[in-house]
Amino acid sequence: MRLPTLSLLASLLSTSSTTPLAPRGIANVFMYSGDSCSGRLDRFAITSGEFCVPAAETKRSIRVTGSDCKVKMWSSADCKGNAWMGTGKGMDGACVGPVAYGSVTVEC
């Protein structure tokens, strides 16, 4: 039995027609201390995965830009308790508040 050489394998791999996977979405999350997306701001961006992000202080409004990401606001700082859920596409750029929350879960 004859094994293919490394150069043959390399040429086969380089001519492959695979397409790299793209992230499902992106969420840019802006968390505000004021009722109408005003006051002190914390912000972060998520491109893939699921993350729990505690707020540095209790927040009262949120704005999310991006698409295809699920966003939940939680009453406690550890992504537990009462939750309000939206999506990046549905919340795209709109200010949501007043609603007090201590953490945010984002899944893209």
C-alpha cells in the first residue's frame, strides 16, 4: 500500500471548496443608568457564544444594535431572577426603559 505524500495532501487541502463559518450575529449592547438611555454608560459587543454580563451598577435602560442575537435583562447581577427578553433585530437601536436590571445575557 502506498501512502500519499505531504505535498499531495497539501494541494488537496488548498483546493478545497470549504467556506469558513460566519458568526450568527453581532450585538452591541449599551446599558444606561438613566430611564431614557441617558446617564452613565456601560457597553460591550458579542459576536458569538453566550455570555452573562453583570452591570457595574443597577441599570434602568438599554439599547442594542445588531441582529440575530437574543438579549435578556435580569433582575440580579448573576443572570438569575426575573428576566425580560428581546432580540437584537427587534430592539435594533431603540431605547428600552425604564426597566431596572442588574445583568444581561447575550446569545449570538
